[in-house]
Amino acid sequence: MSLLLNNPAVLTRAREEIDACIGQPVLLLAAADLPKLHYLWCIIMETFRLYPPAPLLVPHESSTDCTVSGFHIPMGTMLLVNTFAIHRDPKLWDRPTSFIPERFEGGKSEGKMFIPFGMGRRRCPAENLGMQMVGLALGTMIQCFNWERVGEDLVDMAEGSGLTLPKEVPLEAFYEARASMVNLLSEI
Ligand code: HEM
């Protein structure tokens, strides 16, 4: 939501996609709609690229001696994978620090090192559930409300410290129910 407030054109496009997908009569977004919301999916992926919720994954341990990029890693070493740095590596990504959901459109970024859920045998077992939860929450907020920044300044995107990449400054934003959604929201 912070990134969308800083990039209103992306927010507008996401809302147009949702409105077109739901059609008439207006119903609340449901899990069954998510596979059709390709642009919303790209927004979530690009957000997870820039701000992976577990920026160092979880600690792993080498089960045997191995060599990584020429470095000898003895058995039993604690290994932290810096997903945050990998996702911003300029050798892998064009304009790595810019928020560009379009880079995920049409499978354009398939095969790139994109690992917000980790990889291999210890990869997050709930990736689908996580993506659905975020898709439904974000999609519904976009569908139901108008959003604006509280002032002219961009939302502060600085990262705080913590295992799950909290924001340094919590998000504050203005919102109001969209005129087309007021009746539906009053029934909920
Ligand atoms: C957007 C939401 C989520 C993200 C970004 C996420 C990300 C991750 C990451 C990065 C790991 C570590 C993978 C590794 O070290 O290679 C992990 C592990 C795990 N996640 Fe998630 N996760 C999410 C949601 C969930 C949910 C909703 C559940 C449970 C209902 C869940 C259950 C687990 C479990 C049990 C592990 C440990 C797997 C293992 O060590 O074998 N995650 N997750």
C-alpha cells in the first residue's frame, strides 16, 4: 500500500483491472478472482522483490563441507541468505531499486533469482496461502476504498530493524469508501 500511494498510476491501473474483472453487479473480490488479476499479482511480486518479508530467510546450516563462490564453508556453519541484496542485484535486475510491477508481466522475469519464499527443500510450504492472503487483503482495500497520502511528501519507505522487515515509520494514509462500494460495504 505504501508503494501504491507513492505510485498512484499503478494504483489506478490495479483498480481498473479489479473493476473490469468483477463487472456488474459489483461484488466483493473473492479468492476465485485472483488468478484473473495479473497486474495485482505483478504488484505483489514486485513488492516482495523490493521488500522481501523475510530479508535473510531463516538461518540454515551446512550439512556437509561445501564451496560457495570460491569460499570454503565447513559443515555446521550457520548460513544466512541475503534475499534483500539478491533482489536488488544490478547484474540481475534493470533499475533494481525502482518499483516497476510491469517487469513481472507475461512471465518476463521468470528464471530470475526471485526467492521471497526461499528455495529448495526448506522453501515456505505456504506460498500459495501467503499469496492468496496478500492478494485478497490488498485487492479488497484497492477495490473498496479511495486512498491518498496524508501530505505532498512521499511515504517514507525506510526499513526498520527486525527479522520481517518492518517499516521504520508506520504507514499513515487517508481513505474513504468508494461511492460505488458504499451500499455493499454497509451490508457487510
Ligand atoms: C506472504 C507470506 C509468507 C512469506 C513471504 C513467507 C516466507 C517464508 C520464508 C522466506 C521461509 C524460509 C524459507 C527458507 O529458509 O528457505 C518460510 C518458511 C516457512 N513458512 Fe512461510 N511465508 C509466508 C506465509 C506463511 C504462512 C501463511 C505459513 C503457515 C500457514 C507459513 C509457514 C511456513 C513454515 C512452516 C516454514 C518453515 C519451513 C521449513 O523450515 O521447512 N508461511 N516462509
